[in-house]
Amino acid sequence: MRFLTRLKSLQALEASARHGSFVGAASELDVTPAAVGQLVRSLEDWVGYPLFRRTRSGAERLTPVEEAQEALEDIAQGLDRLESGLKKLQGRKARSVVVVTASQALVANWLLCRLDDFTTTYPAIDVRLDVSDRVIDLTQGEADIGIRCGLGSWKGLKATRLMDEEIIAVCHHQLLPTDSEVTAGWIAAQTLIHDATPHPGGDFPTWQEWLARLGLNHAPTDRGLKINSTAAVIHAVVAAQGVALVRKRYVTQEIESGRLIHLLPEHRWPVKWAYYVVAAPKSLRRYEVNAFHDWLLRISTDDPDQTGLAVSDRSDF
């Protein structure tokens, strides 16, 4: 006998555990927090013990007890299977949606030009892009999957290394000298565009550090244009406003088109930050999310610019 009469209570339990509150679960299930609480309490009456440890920190916070935590994985998988079964009942009308979050610069300069391959490979999956430089909370379901640049550790998410990154110097081709070669001294004399976006722990160089490595220890690097947005830095250099230190992944297309010039390419500056595919373990159990995850890994491996990268898994919970 299946206890499907308690399906709504199980949904309330799973959502409350994931959000840590009845309020978050209520928002997802489109009911009131009181209704969620009543459903959970009815389940607690049925099993005969409390399913959550309740503490207060502003709003009520919920932590599943040990027995509930052990059961939640099976419950979540069961709800996922039910959803999958309903989609199969819809037959040809069924379409899946995957919500992908990434920064504006990465979407515009790396992801968009590759999405046709995904839609061709998976014609029944629709992609919704959440383009934002704000860190979207994937554990709370604000998006299904994301691409993040960092050190590879985000609480509650599975992070799979996608590709490495390095910092390069670039300028618009119109700024190139016509009667001399590009040198470190020539670069130092141009309008320097500074990316003031924080990169904690990434070992991103300043202009002073980058030029010092080339032997210019006393170049006046505190002048120029300072911008606190990586996307705006790229717009500025594309608009021929000066020379900039940028992430190579963000400008590969512009370099290939000839609009931007990679200055002194023999001088490399790899950084500690890398790109990772990130998602909550629950999201990865969905077919469409797992398909997008594996597709990202495949195209990064096939990328001719992706040299010397060993893809490895790293999970942080």
C-alpha cells in the first residue's frame, strides 16, 4: 500500500528542509507558511516524533532530525521521479526548462555563441539565462545550474572544474603603433584601464605588478580609468578607450575577430581562479540539468583554447 495521501505533506517536508524555513517552502509551493507548518505537523503526528529541530534567528529556522535527514534523500528522489513520470504522460507536448546563471561578461563572450550546439543536441530542453554579476543562490532554487569563477568551493554545491583562466593585456587594433613595435614601455604610456572588481585569493595582477614583471618597476600605473565592473572594462577596451588587463576567456572572440589585440602574448599570467560548473545535488538529479552540466564539460574539453586542463570533480557540501 502506498501512502500517497500524504504526498502534500512530503512536499512540504522536503521543501521546508531545503529552504530551512516554512516561509521559503511556502513561497515555492505557493501556499501560506501556516499551511506548510500544518502539513509538516500532520506528518509529525503520523510518524510520532518531531521531524525538525526548531530554532529562532529572526525567522524560524528548521534543521531535520537524523531520521528525517536519512529519509529526505529517498523522498526527494521519489518526488523527482513523480515529476518525470508526469512529463512522460504529457508525451510530445512535454518540454523541460533549465535555468542557467552566469556573469554578463561570460555569457556575452563565451556561452552565447555555443548555445546553438546545446539546443541542437537537446531540442526538447529550453534554456533560460539568468545573466547577473550577483551571486545567485543555487541552493535555494534561484537557478538550476551556474558557471562561477573562483577557487572552487561553494557551500552546499557540487563544483566541477570547467576551464582555467589567465590575465592578458589587450587593446583595440586602432591603438597599435604604426611606426614601432609594441613594448612594455609603449603599454605603460597608454591610458591604463583598471578593473576594480574584487578577486579575493585569485592572484589577479595590477598594472603595477604586470609591468614590474616585464622590468618596468617605476611606471606611473596609478593613473588611467578605474572601473568596478569587469563587463564595463571589456566595453571600454572594445571602444578603444585604452589598454586593459582582462580574463582571456572574456575576449577570445574579440581577439579572433581582430578587433582586439593580445599584447605581448609571450608573457603569461595564469591565475588561481578557474571556471566551475556548480549546482545543488538535488538539481543535478533532474535530466535537463544533468544534460546541461555534461554538455558544458564536453564543449570545454573540445575547446581548442583549452590546453593543459585536467577536468576533475570537487564537491563541497
